[in-house]
Amino acid sequence: MGYLCPMLRWIIFIAIYLALGLYALQALKTVTRYPWVHYLFIAIALLVLGNFIYQFTLGEEEGRVLSKPKSYAFGLLLTVMAFQLITILFLFSEDIFRLVAGLYHKFSGNDKTFTLPQRRKFLSLIGLGLAAIPFGALLYGMYRGKYNFQVLKYNLEFEDLPEEFDGYQITQISDVHSGSFDDRKKIEYAINLINEQQSDVILFTGDMVNNKCEEMIPWADLFSTLRAKDGKFSVLGNHDYGDYVAWDTPELKRKNLDDLKNLQREMGFDLLLNEHRYLEKEGAKIALVGVENWGRGGFKKAGDLTKASTQIEPEDFKILMSHDPSHWEDVVLQDKYHYHLTLSGHTHGMQFGIEIPGWIKWSPVKWRYKYWAGIYKEMGQFINVNRGFGFLGYPGRVGIWPEISVITLKRKPLT
């Protein structure tokens, strides 16, 4: 039974995929009579399906996080199915219309055959045209979008910011997911882009890897070149603990986490594990607090805000690094201390959405996270949810580009 159930799922999936493909093929046949177009579509659809089946059955198994071959197999399948589904929406509506019209003529006693071939061709053209948009966008997201790094700059004002820190600049990066990288020159470009900001401090808010410390080793030399005059600090994200891969022994899992902690320190990051540091400038100071991962639901809850803040003063200006924004919503806002600015990541903005500044900001991830990208303010406290540096699962980004956040702290004038 344990074998039949997965097999049955595959059979159902393949049947649905082939049915969608045949339906979409009809649209192509309506629009063009060139057989090579039809054969090309069939070949692409079957190759994508075959690769997906191979990768997810006989391919390398690396736990719940998709390996590079699996992620590309998934991305290509998603691309083809998006094309098929949108095409089918138009053709299916036409078929329903024809069925209803046919039934009406049959029962009304009208024996005339009801056909609108030009309408069918028109809808097929519209459907194929619209289907080409997500098809092209998803391919673009895999080819270029995943490395389309954006520097987003914010000025945040605080009445109680120490005067000495007026104009203090922070660069935040998050969700590196180094196990997904496949282009060294693009990562070199992004590292240079971070250094070009010449910020006072660099803060990394978790998920250095997908599963294992070894994923970061090829990129450690690049991240070691990150520079800020007050240093660079980091916290752990949910993927850093190795929870999404099967380990032969608990000792190996612990060693993997220890190795990752040591590697971050070797790269020059001061890793904050439920602890704090003070950033000082001209005799003034602000508290930098870093907690381990704390996420709503089934995510690891190793973060301990109370422990991290035991030795800071209530009146200190506080910056909190916490990987998951649900921690801010569920814990931080209700804490006895006032955390002026929290920096998070985790959501990736789902790597898919539409953002036009001043007009629209949307992603399906908003149905899972209330605070999912950018700056929010509640109860006089700010959070920035970084859209992520890397990518995971779908090997690309569409509309939600990889982000380097640059935040400038400003002292609000008293009036």
C-alpha cells in the first residue's frame, strides 16, 4: 500500500498533465497549421515531464529542500503548466459556451449546426498570447531575474535616536541560500554592490545555506570581502539548523551547525545567538540584539528575546535582528521593551509578485504573512522585511527581485 499510493499519485499527475497538454495543443492547431510547431510543443512538454519524473524519482535526494537539478525541473514544469492552464481557461470557456448553445438549439427544435470557427480561432489567439506572458516571465526569472539585485534605500526617523547616530547607515542582507547559487560572476557583482554602499554596519538576518554548511564553502571567500567600518553581524535562519535533511546521526547534525557557526565567524561575521552587542559612536551607543530563529507554526523556535536582552537598558535605542517576521508580530510587539527597528527576511516575497512603487505591491505570500516585504510600522516600532538575496525552490524570481536594503537612521526634529 505504501508503494501503490505514490505510484497512483504519479499516474494521476501524469494523466492531468497530458490532458492539459492535449487541450493546449488544440489551441495551437487552431491558430497555426504548421506541423513543426505542434511537434515542437509536444517535444518540449514531454521532455519537461520526463525530466521532472526522473529528478523526483531516480534523481539525487537531498531532503525536503530541492536540489539544483530538482529545482530546475520544477521551474520548467511550472513554466509549461502555466502556459497550458491559461490557454485552457479560454478554450474551456468557449467549449462551455458551445455546449450550452448546442443544448439550447437541440431542445428548441432548431436542427442547425451551431459553429463559430472564427470565434474559436480568436479566443485561441488571445489565450496563447496571454499564456506567453507568464511563460516568458518564468523563463526570464530563471535566466536573469534571480540575479537582478536591487538596492532599496529607506530613511527612518526616530525621536529618541542618539544625535551621534543621526545619518547612521545600515546595509541588511538576508536569505543567501548559497546552495542554490550557480553563477559566480553574478555573486561577485552583488558583493561589490553591497560594499559600494559604504554603510557603517552590515547585518545579515539568516539562512546562509539551504541545508548544509558545505554549501557555503565555495562562496566564503567572496562574503569575506564584505566591509563596514563598524563590522558585520549575523543571526541564524530556519534553514541554517539542518532540519530539512536526514542525518545519519544527531552528532553529524550538531557538527554541521557548529561548522556553519565557525564558518560565519571565519568570514568576519559576529554571530549573535540570543545575545547583544553595542554599537558605539562618539561616546553614544545603540543596542544591537540578535536572536536565533523563531517562527510561527512548525518552524524552529530557538529565539529567546528575553535572554538576548537581559543586559541592555530599557531606555537604549534598540535594533533587533530576527529572521522570521512572525516573531515581530507575535512576540516583539508585545514585549516589555520597545524595539525601535527589527530586521527580518524569510518570506523571499515568495520570489513572485508585482511591485510598482506607489501603485501596487502584491504577492501570494501576503496570504501567509501579514508583513512580507519592505517597511512596516506598528505601535511606534519599525520592521524591514528583506526580500532575500538568494532563491529557493523555484530557481528564479519574477517581479520580486533580490534585495540589498540600505537603511539610514535619522533623528526626528522635535517641534
